[in-house]
Amino acid sequence: MPPMTPENIAIGRIVAGSLYLAFPRVLVRAWIGSDDRRLDVLGRAIGARDLAIGLGGLFAVRRKAHARGWFEAAILSDAVDAVGTLLVFRRLPRLGRWLILAAAITGASASQLAVNRCGQGCPFLGLFRPRRRSLVA
């Protein structure tokens, strides 16, 4: 398994986003259990979102630019997917609801973990790092 680095997390999101753009029905069918072609637009929209976030994060990491916002967007989008799934959980296909929920939680957690493990090797990523507080005002 490749290491959980910001670069690898971004590449994974690029791959997932590209697959959803090319094959939106796979995502739509797994998530809501419908083969209605009109819903392909939603699968493609999610694919475009993930592709854009992944590309933005990857370009920022490789240029040693500020990538924090890209990984925050990744965590936020996955969290919204998880909450949206939970809001209608019982009405979704039994296997699909668990797969999508697991994917959303894993995506958000992986982004968080990769950033936390980054340490001093990439100081441009400061996402959710504890800030040191001075006891003196």
C-alpha cells in the first residue's frame, strides 16, 4: 500500500473523480440504487468535484504552495457526503449505504491523517494541527 501522503491522497481523489466522470452510473447505483440515466449528472458532478479538489491539491503539493485549503475542501466534501447519506440512510440500498458512508469517512480520515503525518517535511500543510498557545498574553 502506498504511504498516506498528501500527494497520494490527491492522486486517489483524481482517480476516483475521473472514474465517476467517465462512469457516473457506478456511483449513482451504489449510492441511491437507481439506474435512471437522468441521475448521471449527479455522478458526474461529484466526479468533477473530486477531480478538481484532487488536481488542486496535487498541484499545490508539487509546487510547494499552500495546499491546506484543498485538503480542507476534501474533508468538507467527504463530511457532507457522509452526513447526506446518514440523513436518508434507511431509504438507501443496504450495501450501497454502507459502502458510500465508509468511502466518505475514509476519504475525510485519509486526508486528515496524511496532513497530520506530514510533520516538518511539508510545512505548507498545516491543516488541523494543534496550535501552540502561549500561557502569557
